[in-house]
Amino acid sequence: MAFKLLSAFVALLFVFDRSLDVQAALARHPSQVLNVAPAAEEAIPAGTVRMQALGITKRPFGDHIKVHDADEDKILEIANTPDMQLPSYEVPKTFDGLLSPVMQGNGVLFQRESKVQLKWHKFQTELRKKGISYEDHYAKQLKWDGPYPANKEPAMIDERQVKNEDWVKFERAQFPVKLPEDTEHVIAWLRAPLTTKECFKPVGKEIPPSDHEIFMANLKPYIEFINGHDVFGTNVDMKDEDKLQFAKDLMEVNDSLDLQEKLVHGEQEEKAAKAYRDAKNLENEQLLAGLEADNSAAEKIDLPHVERAKEAMLWAVQNITRMIEAKYPGRRFVWFRVNRWIRTHHLNQIHIFLEKEPGTIEKAVRISGLKELKQLANSHPGAGILAAP
């Protein structure tokens, strides 16, 4: 299947934490209109953000903040969408184990440790008490809270802007997700658009993909598709089997089917898109009736227009990979940008899982070993004798 889709009705089993360092993924069929009452306060886990009331009629942040991947109607639609949560992804032992899940579309499912999550919850609470939106808070922190300098906007964000803090800023994640000991969580903030028409043009000796002419003839819907979904990349050479699995779990969100259908090329693809929408509608009807959804029909439908869109995404976000390489030369990394339905805010934020430098890795492993030794000592009857320094 082209996408990994979790129906809204299945997702209602979870409570979504729409957080800065994202822990969950929203997945809802675009045709569904849900009227979900907010859970009782005592039923909401620490860290969960819920709108106090739906029916928001204006953007919940300053008009001076430029949003590149959502117009005003989309901002309001997202603001009025109930929150949900998906399961977490198991943390691998080393950086190498991160490559496949992130490049398959599961980077968004890595979660924080409980202590970090509590800090995030405290931060959320303080902002709510002050009546400050995430967008306004981070724009001020980044010193991007003035008028947007549209006349100076670069045609493409890439390695040329890596030191230009008017457009790009890097920082260690304030509320990092749990990662292997040899990996750190870094954030790159972008003030300019993630994807523009310049991103589709070959750079240097790059050989464009076979469908490049189709991309260039339909740039607007391809950019809209990329803007509407999770995107990811890496500077690590992927194994052949991993290349075949690229974006296999890319998540459907409210408007995915609409974005997909703008990319159909020819009668056969148009028929496939219609059959897929019909199959997904049938699944939702089954769920509404209290039945187990049968997704076998949707699974069997080939969607070449969606596979082509994934190829376009992989091609068009290489500028971000080059930018990160320029910031961390010689370091291996994998990165992702979370779609607009899930992000806490409407600022472009790149999550980078960066392999630590060798000396740093050895130190991290030693510290981790000491922590485990202390935990073992403190749980032993002779803790006073066994306690590590």
C-alpha cells in the first residue's frame, strides 16, 4: 500500500500529544467529519495538548509570522481538529538502526523519556497560562518575530544559508526524544520555505530521476504534496533493500487523498485513485458500524502517482541534506520534517538524528554504563558497599 493509514476511529483509542519534538502521528481520512468531545481533564496524560474548545475562527498566533506550507483556511482547519496519539517506535541500539525506520516514515514515532516529557508538560503549562502561542514564543526566541523579509527570501534553502541566521538556526533539541547512546537530537529551524521550484532542478552533476519531466510540468501539486506530508532524508548510503522500503509507512493525513489525486497522470491512474478512495471510504463505514475494518481492498491497489510523488519528495529535499552536511561535515545523520497536522506549531522545524563523534560516543557509553551500575547497586541489599562512584 502506498501509505500507512491509521483510521481516525482506531486512533481514538489513543490521546495525541501534539508536541515540539513530536511523539505521535495524526492520521484521518479527509472525508471524515468528527465531533469528538474533549476528554475529562483527569483522563489526559501529562504533556497532552488539547484545544479548550473547537470553533476557532482566526489563526491563534501573530499575523506577522509567515506560514509557508498552509494557507489561512488550512491553519484554521488544523486548529479545529481534535488531537490523537499513535504508538511509539522502539529505540534501536545504535545510530545505524535509525536509518530504516526514519526513511520509511516512522521518525515521528520516537518518544521522549518520562523526565523530559514532564519538562515539556511544564513548558506547555507555562505558555498556556501566559496566553502565548508556540509560534509567537519560538519566533521571539529565534529573533524572527519582526516583519517577514520577503524581498530577501532565498530561492532555495541549502548549504549557502547554513551560517545565515536570518533564515536558518541550529540548536540542540530542548526536549529531545529518546535515541541510541551514539546519537544526538538536533533541531534546524527554517524561516524560508522548505521546498520551492528551485529544489527540483539538478545541482552540479546530479542525475534527475526518470520522472523529472513530469515533476517539472506539474510543480505546484508536487510542492503541495511535499508540504502536506512528512518528509525525510539522509546522507548515509542506503542499502538496496532499504531503498525499496523508502516511505512505505508515509502517513496519510486529512487531506492526503485530495493531494494525491492532483498528481494523477492518465486514465489508469485516475481509476486507481478513485478505487483507492472508495476502498478507504468503505473501511470507515465499517468502523462506524462497529465492525473490524477490512483494508485488503485498499492494500491491493497500485498507486503509481503516489509512488512518483514519494520519488519527487526524495529528489526535492536534497537541499536540506546538503545544508545539514555543511553544518556537520563528516558526520552521519538522518532527518525528518513533520507534517503540518502534527507539528505543535506552523514553523518549519527539521529534526536531525546526528551520530555523535567517536570520542563523544565513548564518553556517552561510559556514562550510560555508570548509570546502569548505580541503578543496580541502589536496588541491591548491599547498596552502600556496591555503589559506583
